[in-house]
Amino acid sequence: MSTRASADSADVFDRKNFTIEAARHLRIATSSRKTYESNRNQIKMWVRKVYNRPDLLEPCSLDEAKDGWTIDVDSFDCEDFLAFITWSVRAKDVTASTLSGYRSALMSLYKDQKVPLPTGYGDDIKEVYAGIRRSLATQDQSSSKTPNAKRPLTFDEYESLGRDSLALPDGGFTHLFLTMTWNLMCRSKSTETPEERPAKRQKGEKAKKKKHGTQSIRKGVVTYACSGSTGGPSVVSVCLRCGWSLGHVMERYFKYEQAGDQFVGRVVSGLPINGANFAIAPPHFVDNNNPTISMQVARIFPGLANSPSMVGIAHLLLASLVYHYDYLVSTLPPTHALLSSILFTDTTIRSSLAPLLAPLNDATMLVTGVPPNVEIYRNLKNLTLCAPPWLLFAPILPP
């Protein structure tokens, strides 16, 4: 048997057209349903090619499965599923979470088809999975085999990749992907599909070293934010920036606040948290309303200049390019796409904009996300700069 609720696949709660079937369908997110379908495809492949039991499958609508076949839950029993698990462990290097995903996908199919879950999927399966998890954990601890999980990217490795990616002949794509994923602390899929509003945090190819992957970026930046110093941001701010669930109780009481997220952003950008320069501003112009600046922004970034929500970013982009002009010219290969842009081919643009840059430590731009101790560092630094030399080098007199 195979029936499926005729509900919209989008995760939208439509009160006007509410139905019980739609509510049942919305109990699982669309992304989770895609994962379940992928897991069930693995089971169907095993049924056909390994188990040689095509009678355990039945035709279904293309809405339910793209290949038009689904698992016949009236025939496919717990023993068949355990046979699939046995084959998966023996034939593939699967993790405990992958095996749990297979079970979740099958249990979801029973619910979708309104078939009671066989008793064998209860305590018996739980005991089997508990044994598998314990065995895999013991193997990881006692063997010299490299764990399947990608290890986090350290900040030094991130800096090195940032420098190396600048010189790649890909128009800056790799560098942009790396820095966006790091600073937004997001999944690579979110970097691949950004949105202007609301702000959401390309597909990464296989790394040369299997110990690293796109997930290493996120693991690395989270580790750096939480453990890179003894005075880092709160775990709640980090979790909220990553888009992670805090649990029902904590999500009810711990909400997003700008100051915490701004502090996280400064930390992951690599600014020195134990110094006055942690409060430094990015390269920016003294007056964005200057006609020269507005003209060059429209000339270099015509698409951004016409977007009210993006024109401010265009000003910061141009200021950063002007500020780092010499570094980029000396670092990038002569054939790099950026050096072919009008800013680098017409030297008069840079010469007209450079005097309009503001000092990085001035008060033109409001600096946010700065903790109180950094303000003390800044005041001490200003005091040192303003103090007369005789005071700085005067001997300390006894009381």
C-alpha cells in the first residue's frame, strides 16, 4: 500500500487552508523529507541489487518517490531491515548517525502510510543500535584509524588559505566562499544560496586532504570563537549566529541581541581581543555623501549603487579596495580578474579616493560589539599617546 497526504511540500502553516493531512505532513521539514527519501533510496537499491527481493517494493506516485517505487511496509519487516543494517556495516564505512537516519526514514514512511510500527522496531532495534554505537566509539578510541568526521580548521590555517586563495585564477570565488562561510559561521549550503533579506548565512568540491572539508570551516570558526581566548563571546551568541537550536526552554528565554552577535563577528574576524585594536574600524570614507565617492561607487559597482540596502556595503567595499590597493597589486597575479577592473586600470580613481579615507581609529564610524575591557585598553593607549615623554619614562618613586 502507498498513500500520501496531498499537502504542500513547503514548510508553511496556512491557517486559511488548514487540513489535518497538511498538519501531519508539516510535522517533518522539507529538508528532512529529502534526506529521508535519499535514505530510502539506499534501502531500495539494496533490496533490488543485493537482497534480490523486488517483491518488497511496490509502485507509487512520483510525488512520493521520484523513481515511482516505494518500500512495501506490509511486506518489509524488521528482519529485512536488520539484514540491511548488517550489510551496511559490513560493506560500507557508515557511522552510527547514518544508521539512525535509515531507521528514521523507514519509521517516517510507516507514519505517512498510516501503518502501525511493528513491535520489532522498538526495544530490539534500540538494543542493536546501542551495541553498534558503543562498538564504533570503542573502535575510534582504541584504533589509529582517522575518524570520519572532518577536523576543524585552525585560525592559522584559515589565514593561510585566505592568502593563498587570493591568488587563484577564479575571479575571487574561493576567497569569497571561504571568508563568507567563516565570518557568517554557516553551512556551505547557506553560503551557496545567500539572500539579501532576510540575511542568511557554492558547493565545495573535495579537498585534497580528506581530513578537511567545507564543514571544517564551520567547526573551526566555532572552536575559535568559543575557545580561541579566555574572554570570548557567550556560547548562546555563538549558537544563535550559527543558527543552532538551543532547546525549547533556552530558546524561550535566550533571544538574539545585536551586541552579542556584533562581538562574535569581531572575534571571528581575527581582531586581537586583548588589545586596543580590537575596536578598530574597517576601512571607510570620512563622508560617504562626497560627490567623488558617490560617482566612483556608481561607476565601479553600478548594481549595488542602485540598491538602497546594498549601497552602504558598496562604499565599504570601495574603501577596502582603495586601502589595500598596494597589497593587492603586489600579491595578486597580473592576470587576476580584479586587476582588470577599472579601479586598477585607471590610477586616477585611486589617487582621488585615497585622501578621502578616514583613519581606522577615528570616531567617524560607530564601532559596535566592543566589550568594556577593550574600552579600557583604548583609553590607556590614548593616554600613552598624549602623555609627555618625561611621564612615561619617569622612575617610580616609593610612597
